[in-house]
Amino acid sequence: MRYFYSAWQDRHAPETFLLRGAPAPSPEGPVRAELLSRAIAVAGGRLEAPEAAGTPRLRERLARIHTSRYLTFLETIHARWQALPGAAERVAPNVHPTGGGHHYPEHPIGQAGWHMHDMACPIGADSFAGILASAASAEAAAGAVLDGADAAYALCRPPGHHAGPERAGGFCFLNNSALAASVLRERFARVAIVDVDLHHGNGTQDIFYARGDVWTGSLHADPSGFYPFFWGGADERGEGEGLECNLNIPLSIGSDGSIFLDALERLLNGMQAFAPEAVVIALGLDAHKDDPLAGLSLETADFMPLGARLATLELPCVLVQEGGYPTASLAHNLAALLRGFHAARTDT
């Protein structure tokens, strides 16, 4: 397996986000990359830097999954925000078009509300450079698979699976897993995305909901009582050409590893009729019982069979890091998953 990470991701380093109406320390910061890098070293991996972010090729690939006005917004909003009288250092909207808006605004405040779904994704002066570097890492991992690697891992932060065609939310700005799938589609006719993050991959679902060439499946805490709340139900199956190409399996809050792994079997069984030629794993580690955003109760030991089962798909595979936040267990969780993945790939 090849591993990719850009140190430029550290340029996005939000100090706080809004939690239950109050500022709270953001768990999505550079320390995540430090902890995950340790796990990769334990697994015997070596991090490779992607080519410089912001290349025309990356921009063209991002334009396949995000709207042009959203990409322009991410790149320009901080400077335009700072030009406002009395503006805070970080972009954080105070108005949202709840229920759907009819007019796309010109004003920076209106655009921030339009494109930023919640208050967990403030944008600082250097954020866009870090966000692009995260996407470039996913692009490089998918490119390695196109070049013949059996599997590749992208250490991405900020994560991406809550980012829709023109919406940021849940710490996510650019959808790294969707980007990886889009790159794989340059060679493979059918690509699957298997999301095992604690939270539903609502942005990924939105991007591919009406497409029949990318199957999306998500295993997550039941959104009736958990973020992202408004998406992730079992009745969401896709539409148009994408009908039956989307599968959600919501789990009761607090479900343990046994329940999680059983549900994974149902998710993968549901994928089989699609017959994918390659797979992206949207890899969350936040289903662990100690995660600060805890909603499920997996143990570290559960991540080893999880990795092994994903490896037995025997498909070209890109693992894209999604959630999983700083605890004493985070590095151990990734190390366990990688051990399971490598052992199963070696045995097949």
C-alpha cells in the first residue's frame, strides 16, 4: 500500500467551532495528522507528498463534483469577508437559507450562509491552501491506483464526506472520497464508495445520487438523533439513473462492534449487484467508543476485522481518511485497521 499526505494541510487549523450554541475547541486540527502518521509508521508505511495542490488537473477534477461558484467561493471568501466592516478573522455565517433559497446572493455574508451548512467549518486566511492540499492527497492516492498500485491510503484533513456539490459542513469543504472516485472513473466503468464513518456521508450521497456509475453506501449512527440529522435514512435509494445505487444502513446510537460488522456485511452484500471494478473506502475511525463525537461504541480490536473484511473485496482500493478525532486510541485504531487490511491482502 502507498500512503499520501501533504504537510500543507496544516494551514487549515481552526481553533474553535460552535457546539450547542457555544464556542468549543475544534477536534479537527493538525494534531489529527500527527496521530494518524504514527499509525502509518507502525504499519511500516512511508508517507509520500502529492504534487503541488492547485494544479489545473486537480481543479478540473474538482469541477466534476463541485459547482464552479462553490469552488470560487472557497478560494475567495476569506479576502472578501475581511473587507467587511467589523468582520471576524474567520468566516462564519450568521444567516442560512433554511427551507431553500430562491436567489443566489452577491454579498459575502449571504454566500457564506448559502455554502456553509453549519458552524463547524470556519475558514481562515490559509484555510483554502490546506483544504486543497487535503484534496490533492486523495487525488494522489487514486492516481497511484490508476498507475497499478493494489491499494493506497490518503491521510486527508480536513475530511470531506459532508461536502456536497456546493455545500461545506461537518468540518468538510471538498469531498475527498468523491474526488478519489471521480479519478478512478477515468479508468474503471463502475466505482463504489463504502463509507464506514460514524456519520452519514451526506455530501457524497448528494454528489452521486442521480448517477448510475458510482454506487454509494454508508454505515452510520441513526441520523434521526445524530449529525447530519437531515440525510442518511434507509429510504434514500437514489433517483433517476442512480436509483438503487445508494444504500444507507443507520445504526442505533451506541451500537457495538458486533452490530457494526454485521451491518457491514449487509452493506457489502447490497453493493455486489452493482459489480464495482474499484472501490473507495471513506474511512472514519470515529465509531470508536472514546471518540469525542462518540455515537457508536466500537473497540480498537474491532478495526482489525473491519480492515480485513474491506481488503477481501479484492478490488483496487483507495482508503480516504474521513473522521476520527484526537484520543489516546486514535493511532491504535488506524494501526489495527491497517494490520487487518494488510494481513487479508497478503493471504488472498
